Amino acid sequence: MTGTASTAPAPEGRRYGGRTAEERRNERRDQLIEAGLEVFGTVGFAGTSIRAILRESGLAERYFYENFASLELLLVAVHAHVNDAVLKAVRAATNEAGADVEARARAGVRAFIETITTDPRWVRIKLQEIGGSAGEEVQKLRLAAQEAFAEVLIAYGPNEATLAKGLQPHALARAVISAIESLVDAWATGQLPVTLDSLIDHAVVIIKGTATELERVSA
């Protein structure tokens, strides 16, 4: 009997060029995230199209939709990529700094600034491209990211004193994070002409001042 060529798809685990189908998908996803970092980080979300992402990545349209249902979800993935790296650096720095509030604050703020400013695209992605031009999914991510950084503050914050005053630790921590992000954004974009050390001093005052006020015993 004469055999015929099979038209069935290759098994999922079959290797092509030494890589499995899953590995190739992951590589394409990484390419799209890198393309998103470049395009979102230079022209912004509002000025970006899927076509622009495809041009930057060198991939066909079908590979975009293989990984992301929308341009917004690519922005979510790009922001998560940046945020995870910055958060990892901040956690490591604060853990190494010990229990002293000011030492931890200074170490964490320095790690945040030095990590995020290693690439100007990261500043835009982390601090600027999560506003009104993007949609609900990005706003959810922004809140989740703030919560993750707030947890770093809460880990050594005066939480009992905060609750005793009828205040919520998470709410205050997120307010502090927002204030620091605003300072860093202004500094990175040239609107706050101070040195790095001075910028850190400003941020530390916000953290330490909040902690001191919360611990103050009412007369």
C-alpha cells in the first residue's frame, strides 16, 4: 500500500531547530514584550498600534494574537516585566538594610530609583504609561503593583499605631508610594533639578515622617 504524507499537526513536544513548540511560543512572547518595551517606552501607548509592534518584533500578526488578545494586554505584560524587576531590587535592598526604618527606607528608595532609571523606557512604562490612555486591565495592574510596593512598607511600618488611630496601613502605604513615584517621575523628566542623593532625602522624609507621625503618642 502506498503511504501518504500526514497533514496532522506536529506533536506538541516535537522539536524544530532544537526547540519545542512551547519554547518557540515563549521566545515569540519575549520578542513581543521587548518590542512593546521599545515602542511603548518611546512613543507611548496612545501612539502605538499592533502593526508597529509587529514591525519592531519582526513577527507575523498571528503570533501577536497567539500571546495577547489586545494591545492593552501587551502593555500589561510589559509593565509587569519592568515592575517585577524593580520590586525584586527593592525587596532585596530593604531586607539587607535591617530593621531601622530610615535605613530601610533609604535603601529601598535608592534601589527603586537606580533600577528604574537604568533605562529611560522603564521610567515611562512604570510611571507614565499607566494613566488614562490605557484601559481597565492596565489600571488593575497599576493598583496591584502599588499594593506590592505597599507591602514592603507595611512589613516594617507602625501598623498597630496606624490602626489605633483609626487609619488603614495599606491606604497610607499606597499614598506614600504614589508620592515617591511622583517625585521620581519629576526628577527623571528634568522637572525636579536636584541630585540623586537629594531626591532620596526627599523620599525618605515622606516615609520616615509618616512613620514618626503615626507613632506619636497623643497628648
